[in-house]
Amino acid sequence: MTDPLDRGGRATPGDRRPAADLLHREAPAPGVSGPSALVPPAGPPTRLSTISRATYLKEAGLKNLFLLCACVAVAGVLLIFLFVGYRGFPIFGKLGIAAFLGGRTWSPSAGSFGVLSLIINSLLATLGALAIGAPLAIGTAVFLSDVASPRVRELVRPAVELLAGIPSVVYGLFGLLALRPIIAKTSGGLGFGLAAAWMILAIMVVPTIAAISEDALRSVPDGIREASYAMGATKWQTIWRVLLPAARVGIIDAVILGMGRAIGETMAVLMVAGNAAVVPAGIFKPFLTLTTVIVLEMPYASGDHRTALFGVAIMLFLISMAFVASIRLISRLGRERS
Amino acid sequence: MSETLAEHQTGVPPHGHAEPDKFDVRKLDFFYGDFQALGDITVGIKRHAVTAFIGPSGCGKSTFLRCLNRMNDLIPGSHAEGTVLLDGEDVYGPGVDPVDLRRRVGMIFQQPNPFPMSIYDNVAYGPKLHGVRRKAELDEIVEKALGRANLWKEVKDILPRGGLTLSGGQQQRLCIARVLAVEPEVLLMDEPCSAIDPTSVQKIEDLMAELKDRITIVIVTHNMQQAARVSDFTAFFLQEKLGEAAKLVEFDRTAVLFTSPKDRRTEDYITGRFG
């Protein structure tokens, strides 16, 4: 049998079919692009017009306007930090950093202002809430990005977003009047405590974590999903082994932002925590946090007590800064690794 | 079309017609919702050979390719009618698991799409999915797959590095290694060379020639020179009017199709009169 093509794809010389031409044409035929296309059109050269003064002023004005917007935000942070620092810093000198940070007794009437219990309580409330809320929120994000049909997604997403819009006092009321009695009945106590705070805070962090995690999952290129399915992976395997790892930096960011939301939450926690300034002996016992102590005691505090409350505010500020810093660090590490 | 098929099957070289076709597609229609994208496709994909699908953009060649491993299932509202037999078994038959099908029929995409994980983990992904756990066994599979994809020499010292740090051409070979690690019977390649540099194209074309002894390869390409260089068989697809279903115009040995096409439209296309 005569094969007009060898493996290299060259045609045999005797072939006269025009189609075969394609196979042995190595370079484009000469003279395809003539020089005519490169000759500029005839006529007097046109001058480039100069920028008008009005345009210049408008551009410069807009630039400064945006700069101003950015400056207001930065100035706000700076002013609050200076104010809180100015009012709270003296407590470190008065009591000593060790006594303030390391003291476990918060008893304003006795003059002891140790915030360690409050820090522990705030962290307990936050971590417990995240332990419940983060899986819930990440599950919601996966559902929205990769599981739900478009129609279901359009129903669920606004519902999740609405959670973010509910005022925290409403969450508090729900916790106080709906959740607390149930907890009280099952635990035999009053129902105030970490258990109630965890549940309320868990719901409150869902919209933050879900929205940012969903963005992270959606930003994973579809080609990667296709590649996984084409490898014979199921949807579950694709989500678990490829999508979640690929989106991990964004999801960790989301969880840290959720932490910020939980540790800063005041009103809802105040209403279900029971507010006793000790590390609670169990999850059904009352506790006081860094935020709630400020709200509860600032109205009547004076002297060292007032300064100590500003010191608590400094602690909250530092914890938030640590969260933001860790987000930056994680995304930088994440970028370097992939 | 059926006469044409019968005709050239007699002209197939010994290694081709001794065995039944790997894929035997009969009267396949494919729909995106109400729109019929493919009409009445009947073709046999030869075992241990490279088959190229050519045709102008939007002519349904990629759609058809994705029918072979049911990747189209992932598009909501799409469905196929007709039969696609893989070794005599209908891949669209009741109860057929598309996940298992895709393990047997691997796919390479136009855009190299390594996972954002290490080179090693990219290649070990498939074997791990299918239950390989032992480190020593995984190591062996990874080395072998990278070796078959002609990438082992370049990456053997940087296996823990991220797959996305490689060049485009290396990434595409990493994707090929990733597929080879699960020992597929068929490799579908959807314009695998159109997003990478010429040197890498050369490497991938060489690779296809090496792989076809053991694997049936189907490649969609816009580049007719490439089809002529790498394939043993060529199928020409065409959507004649916008909104009409794409059809298979001609299927033949590459040598025959490029030198003496039977259909006027094929000749017009490969001589560059349109498309």
C-alpha cells in the first residue's frame, strides 16, 4: 500500500492534489505582505493636542479627593488608637504590666484590675463560636459555590447575607428569650454562659466566613475543577482534595475575620453571658468578657477603674491588630508556597 | 457516511483492523438545552492510534470529544442521544458511572491546569483517589508517570515545589503525567498545544508518538499541520450554518484525508479556502 505520508508528515513528491500542498509548505508564500501596508497616508502631519487646563484640574482634584477618603479612614484608626492609648496607658504604670495582664481578679471595688480572666473568657467564647460556626459557614460556602443549583443559590445567598444585617441586639434577644430557657431546662442552671454565647456567636460569624470563603472557592479556576473531574474524582473528592486546599488561604482569612467579629461582639454576648468576672467553671456558668466589661462598667467607673477599662480597650485593639497581621502573614506565606 | 466508513475500514493497515475499534460511536446527537450541537455522528476511533479532530471554531469537535468521557454531563441541561461504545460497552448506558469512565478515559485541556499543590501531589492525586496509600508505591507511580511524560529529568529534584511554578509547557506535561498515573486506556487531548511555546509543542508531539503504542489518543486541534504530523486518522467536523447541528463530514486515514479528500468541503477547509 502506498502511503503518501510518512510519520514526519511530508508528502511524496509525485502528489499533485492541491490539498497536499498544505503538508509540505514549510514557510508562508513569499510576497504575501507587501510593503504598501507600512507606508503612512499622505497629507500634512497632524499635531498632538495638548492637555486642557480644565481636564488637568479635574484629574488632579479627583486624585486628591480619593487620597482624602483614604486618609480619613487611616486618621480615624490613628485617632482612636491615640485616644484609647492616652486614656488607658497609665494603668500599666500604675499596676505594672504583669499585674494588669497576669492578674486573674477583676474586682473594681477592691481595686484589683487583673484582666487575664477576661482575656481567657473572650478567647473561650471566640474559639468555641468558631468551632461551631466555621464548619457551618465553610459548608455553606461550598454549598453556594459548588453544590447548589443556580436557583437554590439565589435563595440561600440572600438569606445568609441577611444574617449579617440583623442587629446584634436582636441576636441577643433571641438568645436571651428563646435559647436561654432551653439551655436552662437541659442544664438545670440559669442558662447564661458559654454554651448560649457560642450558639449565638456561631450564627453571627456565619455570614462573614461564608461570604469570604465563597469568594475564595469561586476564584479557584474552573479548569482545576474540570481537571479533577476528568481524573475520575467525584464531586466530594474534588471539593475535599482540590477545592478546599486551593482556597485555603482565603478560607483562613475568612475564619480570622470571623474571629475578629466574634471577639469584638458585645451586645449579644452581654445578654446571654451572665457577666461574672471569673473564668467560668463550666459552659453553663456565667462569664464576663473584654467587651462586655466595658459596656457594663464604663457608665459609672471613675479613677483607676475608668483607666483600667481603657486598658481593656487597648487589649481589644491589640488582639484585633494581631488578627489583621496574621491574615497578612498567611496570605503572604500562601502566595509563596503555591 | 456509512459506505465511506465501510470503504476505508478495508484500507486500514494490519494493526488497525485486526482489533475492534476502541470507541464505536453510532448516531450520536448532542444537545445543549434545546440547541442541537452535534447531529448524527457515526465514527470508529481506532485502538492504539492517534485520531485528530479538525474543523473550524465552533464546529463541535470539542463537544464531541467531551462526549467520549462524559465531561459534558457537568453542563446543566445538556444531554446526548445515540450510543458511544467503549470496548463494546455503551458509556451512556443505564447505571454507567461517569467517574469510573473518566478514570479509563483521561483528558488533557487547552489551558494547562495543574492543581495548586506540589508536583508530587499533582501526579499522586489520581492514584490516591483510587485508593493507593503506601508511600513507596506512590513514589514509584509518580516517577514512572513523570518519566512517561518526559518530565522526570526536569523535575526529579524539585518534586515538593508547586506545580504552578513550572513553565507552561512543563505544566502541560505535568498534566499528562497526572493523567498517565491512573493508567488510562484513552487519552483525550483538547487542543493541548495551543497555549504553549513551540519547543514544548515538539515535546508533546513526540510524547504522543511514544504513548500510542499503549494508549488510544484523540486530539482536537486547530492546527492542520499538527493533525498531519501526529495523527493516523483524521475526522473533519463542520457546522454548515449557524444554529445548525455540527456534523462529521469526513473521516479517513490522515494520509488519505489530507491528500485526496472525498468531500469538497473537506478539501476547501484543508486548502485554506475557509475557516
